[in-house]
Amino acid sequence: MLRVTSVGVNNLPSPAVQALAELFGPIPELLEEALHERELNGEDMALVIDQARKSGYANRFEAIPADVIWRPQLPGSEGRSHPKPTAPGAQSAIVIGPDGNDQPSGADELYCDALGRVRIRYHWQDSGDASCWVRVAQRTAGGGMGSQFLPRIGQEVLVQFIENDIDRPLVIGALYNGQGEGGHAPTPGGQPAEGDDPAALFKPASDHTPSAQGNLAAGNSPVWHGASSGTEGHSNAAAQWGVRTKEFGGSGYNQLLFDDTDAQGRVQLRSTYAGSELTLGHLIHAADNYRGSLRGQGAELRTDAYGAVRGGAGLLVSSYVVAHSAGLRDPVGDNAAGIALMKQAVKLGETFSEAAVTHKTVALASSVGSVKAGASSMSEKEAPLAAMLTAVSGMVGAADLDTARADAGARKTLPEDGSLPHSSDPIIAISAKAGLGVTAAGAVQMSNGETLTLMSGADTQFVSGGQMRVNSGQAIGVLGGAVAPGADGLGVQMIAAKDAIDVQAQADTLTVQARDEVNVISANAFVDFAAAKSISLSTAGGANITIDGGNVTVQCPGKMVVRAGKKSFSPATQLSYALPQQPQYERHESMDFAIKLLDISARSGIALAGEAWRIVVLSHPPELTDGRIPDYIFSDEEWQEVIVEGAVEADGSASLSSSDKERVVSASRLYPGRVWVICGLTAMPVGLSNWTDQGSPGNVRQILDSLNVAPDGRIADQNHIDFLAEWAKDAYEEMHASTLYKKIKL
């Protein structure tokens, strides 16, 4: 139905019709004039008017047959079916730069707007023309997620048009183009030309040199292809695929490569920057499309720059293989072999520590305890070796993460249904099935804050090409033959193949004892016995020779026999002997410091005199949230030890003796982050990094420490620290600067 024209005539009485006709004219003429104004004329309209006068209503309509396809004529179409050209299907185009050039200039390879749209030029456009900004379709896209690929200048892209609207193009992908330089030359019959060697260009490739990667005609060639699957070429039957990017203005790249060669699967994540890469599976040499010689099997993580491996909850490095297949996979933290070896170490340590005590030498602190008897920095109830065994033997619940963390904190070791092996402390465990080799072209430095225990079930050797020094702050115990005699019946043997052996007790007694003989022999010179006071030689039978001062006393319960070819008793004479001066070590590190307790709310900045204070060791490092001090720090149930306590002096200081200071420093080193000063409702961590002897305060950290703003600066980055410092200054601006500086000094 295209148009309907309706005509109606009122059925008025004849007098009324005549009166209207006298005023306006005859009704038929009136209707014809009205229809003429609306361009509705024609012979059929006279019939419609006549019918309307007879029946009161009549209409006229225009329609087309139902089998005729009809579309409305749009404004501006000028009679055409479509007002503008349509673009059915897809077309290819070249990405261009800001000046319309389709070749990148140096590092300017990408040209896009803030929305990630690019400009393109279709092949049928003039060289100076360009499209509108065109969106680029991505495989995935979402808020803060998805993939991102923007085609670069000179790349060919495939363009589709939304609803075939030529003004709504969309880049749906990128295309390789050009003509590769390898493969068969085309012939009319489709067969290789005589004398043609399709692999000639592929053969020059080697482990470190690619070949046949360019184009005979300008374009972009793929990195990986299957054009040379033979062994004389690249040995690549299109098994390599992945993603490779390209450095702006350079030849460097980043790539994720998958190699699906049968029985030689490989995955490589690589960056040419500093030669950094991770390769898994079948390790081979590769140069672009070329698959080279075998390098190994397994995994390789390497870089020419600096590398780091970190695990906040611990790290396990092991050469013991655990089950790992589609049907059975052992837990990630399975360290059964390492636990067994650690149990042997604990037993070995206990055995030889008991032997040392039996033979009156120094016990092993790793077995009897370091901090105190049966305790260590890792556990209050276990010595270091036993605490390490508990740490590697940890078992945690697998139901949820919170349960696992709670079990690790409780240091659980008993296996239960649904539990998994996991270290209970953030340790680094290394277990080697065959052996562990540690070598360095330079120095090897090993340092720790508690005990260092080196054990072996058989022999242990220490060999030095230069000098070997063994220094100890306390006792050194050497025990040999605790289980059985050594080679040639020796227990402990010390020999200097050249030069002297110097054994000194510089601050106390030197004792030499033996169950059997004691032999002191000089093969070529003499034996000196010298003492500042006296020398005494005695036997169990009662015979004795005493040299005391200027006297010599010989006494025995039996007879004294003197045999000599010549006897001479000369007058009195004196022979002095120069005795060594024993050095005394003086500690170079000053332990002198002072602690002043401050009260922020007090204008003077000094805590109340007489208020109790304590320096304690917490049972575990506190969890600080937003720099706030948790309430449990003030509970004595959370204290492992009270190092020293007292009352605030009139000037706000805490009185500490020299021994108190030594204990505070020692605990701060042994328990970093766990030593706190507690006074009233204020607590502050004690650490070596917080102490200063600078005469002029003013650095940010000192201000924060004085105001108790950041209990542990390690949790705040520098920006956070700067912010807190400014806040502290504003909050206490009524305090004079000199008063603030006084609070900074310790």
C-alpha cells in the first residue's frame, strides 16, 4: 500500500446544502479544488467524488503487487537504491604514517591515536590519500584486560566493513605479502625447472645464521614457515609457530615460540635484550626458521644481565625426580629425600655433640641450642638443626589458602587427610641426589646470623692454596677419633710442612694431656720451657723438680741418681728469658648509645618520669597494617624475652648499663624486627638502622622515628615516607624546630 485518499460528504438536509452552495459554491467544485491543491487529480477522482455524494464516503488507493520487491526512496538518493556506495566483503590495505608514507622512518614505526586506531590506504587509492581513523579488532578485549596488537607502518591489513558501510571500516587482521626468496621457481607446467635446487638458498643456514628469510619482491615475510622441511634445509616442517614483536627502529625482538616437531616439543620465551630467555623441553640451536643442533633437554633460564629468583614463602631446589604425568603428579612441595637427608644430619649432629661433651670439648650449638638451650632464632623449642628439620617437614591443609597459611605458621609436620608438604618457614632448601658442586672463579662468601653447620657422613676436607684462618669469638673445639681411630691410628694430626707451628693461650691456661706418652722432640735444635713464675715436673710416684724464681728444687720419695762423666757445680749465675707479650683484643665497634623516651602529645616531648619501660623480644615479627602498631605487642604473652626494663628518668631517658647495651645490640642482630621498646601505650622497634650519632638531624627517617610515625620504615616506599614526613611536620607545627630536633637525637 503506497497511498490512500479518502473523500466524505455530510448528509445534510437539502435546504442546508443549498444555503452552503450559495455561500461557498457547489460541493463538487469545492472538493475538486481541495484535491487539486494536494495534487490529487485524475478521472478516477471524479468517480470518487460522485460516489461520496451518493454514499457519504469513498476512497482511492495506490498499491503494488505483493510479489514486487519494494524499498523506500531515501532522502538525497536521487532515485538510486542506495544513497552511498556499499562495500561487501573484505579488502586489504596498507598502514600509513602521518605524512601518508607507507615506509617507517627510523624508530617511528607506529602511528595511531589515543584510541589505538590507525590510518590505512586501500590499493585503489592514490598515494596521497588516506582513510579515516580505523579501529583494530583484537582477539580479546575488556576493561583492563585482553590482547593488544597495533599494525605498524607498511604492514598489509585485512579490512572488513560494518554492515557493508564503506564509512565504517574495521581492521580484522594483518597479512604477510611479498614473494619469498626460497622454494621452487614457477614454471608453466608446475614442475621444477631443470637444474633448479629449491633448497639452495636454505642450505647456508646454521645454528647461529638464518637464511632465505627475505623477499624477492617487497613485502613482509613470516618468521617461521614450512618451505624447507628437509634435513639439507631448515629441518622445519611448519612445526614452529608463535608470536614475535620487533624493536622500534632496530633488529631486536621479543617472542613466544612453540615448536611442535614430533617427539621434540619446545617452548621458548625470549628477549634479545641481554640474551634473556626461558626454554622448556627439547633444547636446540635456532636461527629464525632454522632448527639447528641439539643443546640439551629439560629447561634453561638464562640472561647476559642480572637474574634473580625469589620466593616469599620459601624455595625448593632439588635434583630428586618426583612423579609428574597425566595420571599422577606429586605435590609441588614434595621433598621426601631432602627430609630424609636432614634427619640424618640432625642425628649426626646429636651424636657428635654428645661425643664432644663426653670428651670435654665444645658441644655443637646447632644441636644443643644457639639462643639458649634447646632454642634457636627459628624456634623457641628447637635447636637450629631440629628447627630446620621441622621447617622442611612442614605439612599444610589443602582445603583453602587461609588454612594452609595457619598450618605453616603453626609449623605443623604431622600428615593428615588432605594435607600437602610445604615448608613451614621461608627457607631455601637444596637437595642434590648425586652431589652438589659450588665453585667460583673469585671468592665464595658465606655468612649467617646464627649457626653454620657443615656435615658429612664420611670425610670432610678443607684445602687452601694460600693461608687458612679459623677465627672464633668464643671457643674452638676440635675432636677426633670419637667413633674410631683414623689412618695410622691418628686422632688429630697437625703438621707444618714448612715454617713454625705457633700455639698460644693468650688470656688463660694452655693444657696438653694424653692418656699415654707425651713426646716433645726437636730434631735439629733445642726445646725451651720458660715460665714467668715456676716450672714443675712431677710424676705420679711423687718425684718432682720445681724451678721457681731463682731456685731449683729436686725432691723424690726414693733415691736420686746423677750420672755424668763430669760434674761441675759453679757459683751462682742468672740467665734471663724474654717472655712474649700477649696481645689483648679491643672491640672496634662502639656500643655506646642512649635511648630517650618521647611523648608526642606532651609539648616538651618527654615521657612522664617514673613510667615503666621495657625492651623485649617478640615471639614473632609483628604484622604492621598501614603503619599501625598491633595491640598484641603490648601483651607479655607475645614476648619471648624481656632484655632489660626500668623506669623513665626525669629527663626522659632510659638508663642502660654497658652489659644492657651489649644485650640489646646482640638481640637486634639476632632477631631483626622483633626487638621493641615498650613504654605505656607507645611501642617502637629497635634496629641498628635506626641509631644515629649524627650531630645535625633532619633526614626524613629520623623525623619519622622521633614522632613514632612509621614503626617499620621497611614497609613504606620512599614516596610514602616523604608523605608521612610532611604530614608529621604539619600535624605538629606548633612545636618549635629546636624541640623537634631534640626529639630526633637518641
